[in-house]
Amino acid sequence: MCDTFEKRTRRSKQLFERAMKVFVEGANSPSRGIATCKPYPIYIQDGKGGRVVDADGNSYVDLMLGFSANILGHGHPLVVETVTKVIQGGSHFAACTEIEVKNGEKFLEMIPNASKVRFGNTGTEAVMMAVRLARAFTGKKKILKFEGQYHGWYDGLLANCHVRPIDSFGTKMDPVKIVEGSGIPLEHIDNLIICPWNDLEVLEKTVKRHKDELAAILTEPIMANVGVIPPKEGYLEGLQRIAKENDVLFILDEVVTGFRYGRGSYQGLKGLTPDISTFGKALGAGFPVSAVAGREEIMQEMQWGRALSYGTFNSARLPMEVAYVNMTEMTKDDCAGYKHIQRLGEMLINESRKIINDMGIPVIVQGFGPMLQFYFTEKESINDVREYAEFADRAKYEVFSRKLLCKGIYVTSSNGLHHCPCLQHTEGEFEEVLNALEDTFKEMKNEGIL
């Protein structure tokens, strides 16, 4: 624990003590409560550009960005102008508006693999609808999901999402199915098939065994619930082939990666053609916007009387206006915005690796473009949640993250999340991050932690 943490964050500590009296664990989501942020979370007061300021007045380079939602950064002038203008005429009508049509057109222009889209509010909602569509279209009930992947807090998918002791996983061909917490009847996950990730041989055997009852394979393109675990070369292409050959739908969950990897998102970058895709986070640029999109014949199952979906706040005017600004801003000048965050992300990944190699310390950086995470391990790579559970030293990461916070770098306290750049970040700010990283690694080495 950084000695100066509590000295720097007295106001945050006071706010947390008040919060404990009104919220369970002092927060409105476990990912920012004491389960993750020890001894208490930092309370953010303001954000501007690529920085945030906490309740004590400390300024940080923000590498969290609202769990990657704030792709434009904080207080982007066009967002401020749009919100100021739109709110004067009402934020929400639960009625059809022109901006939702413009957004739909822009969305499908950017995600050409999809024929239709429906907007919602959260990633959880989008994935729930994708699963419902897959079952409605195929007439089959089971969904295959992968160990360590999180697709929202929907009962039917809330199993085998987080790290656990390595001896509790079971074999790769017969993983132990474990529901994530109480209050979820076991029958709600009866229709889940669990599979390890990044292993095509096991996946193909599992799909062939269950193909007659399997509606869809659901996956993230990059695992983002245990840091950043990219797919092995050819893995997603192989997954797509296996799904097609066995008459199983391919659902790509791009809630984290969507509208972050360029005009076509990750699927466009890699030439993937999922049957259904889900989006959230960066799509709304800090506002609650999600989407489910897919092939015409599948999406048509949303018609009245079929696979129903509702939402009072679906395509609410204000978030739709911001999402349109976001998509327009990031794609102008030949997608200069996406190129900028890609460049900054690669700069941080590559320069961090140089620092680590020069110091000869057991740390690796995994990432691709605008997503990265650090693992304290002797291994050359972490390829799935089993390896993460066995080989990633999460206690060392916790020390690392607290030291960075004390140096003005706002990072996640959980090794299971990740870091990212935004449009308003500068190279100078990322040099600041690199200097703090080098100083932190030196401290940890001198203290005998590394």
C-alpha cells in the first residue's frame, strides 16, 4: 500500500464513510466498491479531456475512462454543445425521433455486416436480447459461453465469469459449472454449456457433442474480464467456421471492443461475420447506449408477437444525439480519431515492454491497440482464465495500482479490468504515464516485491 494514499485522499475516505451508511459496500456497483477498491475508492469530482480530478483536488491521467465508455474523453466540446442544446428541448419522449433514424443509418454504415439494429441502454440488455433472438431463430435452447467471460449480470449467463482457485475449474472437456453468487436458481443456467477459451480442439469437440441443442456460441473477441487476453492466431476465425459447419449461430459480444477498433469495430478489423453482435460502452461516449445487431432474417424475429424486447429509454433522444456526435467525430478525416487512440495504445504497450525488459522484471503487458493490462507473472503470456488464476500475481498488481494512483495515474485496482486511451489524451500525458510506470517498477524492485 502506498504510504501517501490515505494522506492524499482524506476527502475520499470521508465520503466513503458516509457512503457505507447508505449503500451496500459503500457503492452502487461492486466494481467500484470495497470488493475491488481497497481500503476505499477514490471519489472523482471532475473530468476534463484525458484527466480526472478527485474530491481532494488531485489530478490524474485517466486510463479507466468510465470502464472504457468515455472514448472521446471528458467534457468534449462537441458533446457539451450537443447536450446543452438538446436538453432545452427535452431529453426523452418514449416516442420515435429523427435522431434515432440517423443513428441507425450511421450505425449500419459503420457495421456493414449487420442488416438491422435495435438500440437499448446497457450491454447486459443487448446480450439478453441477442440470446433470446438466437433461441427464437434456431428453436434450440442451449448457449455456449467461455470460462472467464462476462456478458452482463443476466441470470441465464452469470456463471463461470470470474477467477477462482485453479483446482475448482474441472477438466477442459468437462468444466465445473459454477453460478456467480446467490439468488440465481441453478435451473437458470441449465441451458449453458461452459467451455475454456482459446482452445479450438476442445471447442470443436464440445460443439459437435451438443450441436442438436445448441443455439449459439457467445464470445468476446478479446477477453476483457480477466484483464486483456487476445485470441490466439486464427482462433476466432476457427470459432466462426465451427459454428457455421454445425448449424450454430455465432454471437460476438463487442460491448467492450465495439466502436473502439475503428469504423467496423473489431469484427470489421478482422473480417469476422457474426450472425448477431452486441455493443455498448464506447458507442454512447459516456451515455447509456447499447445495441444488438445482426442478419435480417434473425433480427426480424423481434417483430411483435415473436421474440419481444421493450425499453422505455431505448433510443432516448439525448443519448442518441451524443452517440451520433461520437460516431461522426471518431470517423472524420479518414478515422483520425481511431488512429489516434490506436497509436497511443501501441505507444504505451511497446514502451512499457521496453522498460520491463530493460529492468529484467517478471511482468508482461498484454494488449492490442486501445486495450492493455499488466500481469505480474513469469509466463510469456496469459491465454485464458485458468492461466490467469494459476500464474498471475494479483496481490502484486494491487500494490502496483495503488502506487500509480499515488503518482497521479488513474488505473483500475482490479487486475481483471483494463486500461485504455481516449481521443483527448496527448502523447505528453502518456509520457507522464510511462515515467510513473518506470518509477513504480523501480520502487517495487527496491522493496523486494519484484
